[in-house]
Amino acid sequence: MQDWDNLQRFDQLNEERAKKRVFEGFIEPRIAFGPTYKFDPDTDNWDSSEKQRTPSWCDRILFRGDGIAVLAYSSHPEFTISDHKPVSGLFLVVRL
């Protein structure tokens, strides 16, 4: 198993949220999957272009509000049509 929790300590969005510069009051479910960007299209290979971009979590789901339970938050690495791997979330929203 990969140590995604440790890697996320250096995630730019998490750093900016901790400094309260962006998305204040929003919640992101725990990420338990690998970075979702930057892949060579039609492959599972990290960016091999001359730029060699660092893998990161670019596609995210953040939410805020009461009565929301996260049932699932995952990526879909089986899709290779793009340089991104899509993410999805399943939520239960209870009207209070």
C-alpha cells in the first residue's frame, strides 16, 4: 500500500486550505487513492514529456453543509483517455 497520507502533506491545495486562503469551511473526504494527474494519455504512465510534471491530485470533491455523509470517494484509474484519472464521490444527504 502506498503512503498517500504522507504524500498529501505536501499537496498544494491542502497547504492553501490549512492557511485558510481557499475553500474555507469546505471538507474533502480522506483521499485513499493515488494521484490522479499527470498521465500520458491512453496509458497508466506518469508524464514522460519533456516537462515531466509531478503527479498530483487535481480532480477533487469538496463540500460543505450539515447532514452530509461520505459513503465513497475514489478514483477510476481504468480510464486512460485523458491525462487525468476521474474521481467520484457518493454522498448521503439528510435534510434536517
